[in-house]
Amino acid sequence: MEYAATITGTGSAFPEHRVTNHDITSKLAASDIETSDAWIRERTGISERRFSKPGNPDEHNSSLGLAAAQKALEMAGKTPEDIDQIIYSTCTPDTIIPSTACWLQHKLGATRAWGMDLNAACSGFIYGLTIAEQFIRTGQVKTSLVLGTEILSSIINWKDRGSCILFGDGSGAAVVERAPEESPHRILSSHLLSDGSLWELLYIPAGGSAQAATPDIMAQNLNKIQMNGREIFKIAVRTLSTFAMTALEKNDMTVDMLDWFIPHQANYRIIEAVAKRLQLPMEKVLVNVDRFGNTSSATIPSMLDEAVRDGRIQKGHTVLLDAFGAGLTYGSILLRW
Ligand code: UT7
């Protein structure tokens, strides 16, 4: 027997410390790198982001994940013991081993669950939700906890004004549960793709097993983000549009049937360009990049949580999630709330 998977609870969490564009401008000025609040707002739509306090255990990746997970469980009316599976998307884990999923499991007390980390960069929540859906569909898992959590402040390249202005820290979580196969409230379809040939557009050269982060390497910031923003921008607009259409076509739906579109929040101009391509009014597009910057795999679940909690997303609404990220990775999910 096959089942459907449905999201029954969402949660999100951000560090307390707000970092404005003026703060970034001052920080870069100390290294003689020029930027401005006006440039950042105009070219990215970002006004501020949150950074966790280095060394503060309450703002470790798994701690933000814990806060988001607890809120999601509360909304779903579930306890940690109800969770069978934790899929934890992050490219900034607490530690390489154990996985951040295991840290979270321990902190949460989800003693019945198995968990693992997943790195698909900014597409990670879409990949994670897809994995959870597959386990639930086959009946192997009843209740899954899917997270996207990042401490991108730990990998920002402060020598590169084109990328350091974009990123922030945060977490989003979703409780995903088994539903009857024909339930109207379910994940309708998901669509994933990776293109590793484009690795050079967004990567961290050192700190993995291929290249150690020696003092010399760190002095060159090669253990931090290297990004070709202009090229990614073009690819992002194209692939977000394509993956949105693929999901709609798979379900015999058209753009006007969408209630809400939640694209990955990397740059307001990317979001606007995709909406224009899809001929989707911006009123149907959910945006938090202005307040939180690009939090990678946390952007979509945190945006989803905000819109569920403030009542914009209502039971029966059709919602399209759509992402791209380092890898490069792409993915979309169409769901009925
Ligand atoms: O999760 C996925 C992660 N990444 C992305 O999605 C990145 C996508 N790309 C972008 O968001 C944009 O390409 C950026 C925000 C990174 C850059 O914006 P842009 O409008 O594409 O600028 P650009 O790279 O074409 O650069 C235009 C100018 C350059 O100066 P010149 O060569 O024209 O004199 C840059 O040096 O803007 C300059 N510039 C800046 N100026 C002030 C680049 N960064 C800054 C800055 N402040 N922070």
C-alpha cells in the first residue's frame, strides 16, 4: 500500500544579532573594501541578515535547528518520540562527525529516530523533503522531521564584496506525516537535478579531504565561499523558471492556479525576474530575503513557516517550492497545503 506525505507542522529560528548593510559597510571599510547600503539594497534587495555569535552554544547550527524543530512539533501536535526519521540539510554542520542530525536528535530527545545530514546547498530542503516523502510513501516511515539550517556566517569570504553581502544564518523545519494516498493535502510531486560540471561557480576549495585548510590556504580565504555571482544569477533565473514549469506541467496545472510561490531567497532581483518569466504577480511570491539575506537551505522552510503562521498560507492552497544552489543543484516541489 502506498501513502501520501503531508506537512503538518513548521518552525523557524534565527540568531538574535541583526547585521545591517551599514554594519557590513563599516566592516568592509576596515579592509579598504568599498560597498554601501544603497548598492546592497538596489542589487540584492537585502536590508539586513542575522549572524550567530561565534562560540555561543545556543546559536550553533543544531541549536537553531532545535528551536525550529520544537516549534514545528508543537504545531503538528507531536512529541520528539513520535519522530521516525530526521533529514537535516546543511552545508555548515556543527561538526563533520557526528552529523548535525545526531546532535539534534540528542538535544531534542528523539530517541526512536534515525537521522542523517544532507548537503545539496541551497536546494537542500527540497532534496530533504523529497527523501522524507519517498520513505513515507512506501510506508517505511510515519513521521519525518526535515530541516534546512545554516550558519553561513562561518564561511563568508570577507575579501569578496560580491558575495559577503548576501548571506545570513537561520533555520527552518517541517514535520512531515503519512496521509491517505488520495489526501488532497499532500506533496503532489518533486523534481530534482544536479549538474556537477558547474561546481566552479560556487564552491569552497579547502577544508575538505581534497585540500586541507592550512594557515597559508586560510590566509588566501580558500576555506571560504568563492562565487561567480553574475553567472549564477543567469542560471538561477533560467532554472528556477524551468523547474517551476516542470512541477506545474507534471500536475496538469497552470501558473494562475498557484496560490503561493516560494523560491529560494538568494537575491530579490532573481526572484522578480523569475516571477516575470512565469507571468506570476509578485503578490503571490513569498519573500524574506530582505530581512534575513540568503540563508541557503533555510530560506524555503523559514519562509514557509512565516507564511503558515501569519495565515497567508491556508488549508487547500497550492504552494510551489523552487530552489537552486551550489553543485549546482536544482529542485522544485508542488504541494497542496
Ligand atoms: O544561493 C545561491 C548563491 N548565489 C547567488 O544566487 C548569487 C547570484 N548573483 C547575485 O546575486 C548578483 O550577481 C550579485 C549580488 C552577486 C552581484 O550583483 P550584480 O548586479 O550581478 O553585480 P556584478 O557582479 O555584475 O558587478 C557589478 C559591479 C562591479 O563593478 P564594475 O566591474 O562594474 O566596476 C562589481 O565590482 O558592482 C561591483 N560590486 C559591488 N559594488 C559595491 C560587486 N559587489 C559590490 C558591492 N558593493 N558589495
